[in-house]
Amino acid sequence: MSHSQSIADRVIQGDRLALARLITHIENHIEDTRQVLDMLYPRSGEAHIIGVTGPSGTGKSTLVNVLTIELLKSKSSEDSRIGIIAVDPTSPFTGGALLGDRVRMQRHSQDSRVFIRSMASRGAAGGIARAAHDVVIAMDAAGYNPIIIETVGAGQSEVAIASLAHTTMVIEAPGLGDDVQAAKAGLLEIADILVVNKSDKPAAETTTASLRRMLKFTEEIQEQESGVQCKVPLINTSAINHAGVDQLVEAITAHQAYLRSSDMRKKSNLQRLRNQLDTMLRDALFAQWQSGFDQKAYDAIILQVMRREVSPYQAVEMLLRQAH
């Protein structure tokens, strides 16, 4: 048996240490990781992926923490397991995750039914680490379902979570002035479930009313464009008080059932895979181009652009011609 096959077998059998090491290899681009993922891929595809996004300060991590507790209560099987990928900002010093989410979710660290992994975003647009796609495959093959992905809360680029998740939860909170910003950032357009967390605060009713109006407007536009009526549930929660979280679980379950009863899950998976392959292809083509190109010639063209001797568009054409 090959080393890669051994790792894949251990991950499928639920070996947490093997899964943790594999994820580390994924993040560090260790050479034999691809072979392991090739073996795991046929065993994946069952997990429901829940994306949790929204601006910083909305209490996403605390909400994910109590949501995990509620999901475990609602699952009938004793051996059900939940995977959590917490995409943290990248440390400017080490390049690693700042691990804030893992600290806040410490209560689950000893629970064998929950596997938490903090990952550095490493500058990836959309608040999602590039390696998150591969980590989802690994967790899925290991039997974790659902898999929750919490993004860094980086603002407008957060919409990228919709390309990976089956159910996207957008979290807002009162008193942050983010309700209008959410509409500008396109967060309301990607929401399958909209949550106003910290609803015990005085400004919660105003924020909820404002978001409800914006949500109605967004739904009307989407209905005009697609001809399909889609109602997004708006749920008030207070994670710190565990209020409204049971309703949130019901909304997630209802959306999952809707996806399975229609062809929407198939379409969601198709679009998700298309996005992943597009990203991988762009990265592979760029790496291939970069490996065969003279760095000095590249630097020389950059200087020409800086001196305004050629435009960036002309520079790209020059670089492509030289690559051939």
C-alpha cells in the first residue's frame, strides 16, 4: 500500500490526526497531497456546506459556536459529525492564521463530533482561503456533515463564499451602520438566510426593519430577472443568549430540503465545481507561464509601464508574445 493510500484510508476511517496532518499538507502545498485528494474525491459530495459571512463585529464566531451546539442536538445519529473551517486573517508576521475563531470555539475542542480548523486567508479574495476547497473535500470524505465555513469578515469581497456554499448565511448586527453597506456590497443578493445577530441590543428593531425593506427590494429585482420568486428568511438571534438559534437551524434544514427536492442542489454543485476548476486552471496556467519566463525581461517591461512608455494592456500583450 502506498503512503498516499494509507493517509486516504485513515482519513476515510475518521482518523482526526490524519485529517489534521492532511490539511496542513494542503495549506503548505506538500507534493503528495494531490494524490491523496484524488483518492478522497470519490468519497466526497455528501456534506451540506454552510457559508457564514458578514462584516466584522457581527458575532459570527459566537453564532457559529452556538449553532454547532444546536445542530448537534438536532442530529439523530450519535456518530454525526460537524466540520468547521474558520478562515482567519493572515498574520503579517508569520503568514499563518491568527486563530481567533479557534480560541472562541474552544468549548468544542474536546468534542470528538466536531472538527475545527482555522486557516489563513493568505490574501485570497472573498475571505476564503484557496485551500478551503480542498479542505472541504477532505472533511467531506472523512464523514463530516455539515461543514461550516466562516469567512474573515473582510467586507465587499465576502460574496465569494456563495461560490463554495450550498447555504449562505449573511450575518448583520445592530449599531454598526452596516445595513446599507451590506446592500452595497451585494451581501443581500447572495443570502439564502439573513440573520440579525445581537438582537438583544436596543437598535435591533431598527436594523431589522431596514434590512427587511432592502431584502424585499432585492427579492423583487431577482424575481424580475429570473422569473422565480425567492423569499429569504430574516431571523433575529442573540448568540450570547442562545436566542433564535433553533429557528436558524430550522431555516438551514428547510433550505437544505428545498435544494434536495428541486434541481437546485445539482445546479449549485455544478456552479461550485465550475468556479473551482476555473480558479485552478488560472493558477496552473499562470504558474506554467511564470516558470518559463525570464524574470529580467518581466522586470524590464514593468519599468516600461512605470515610465509610461507602454500601457499595462500593451505590457500584457508583450508578455504573452514573449512567453510563446
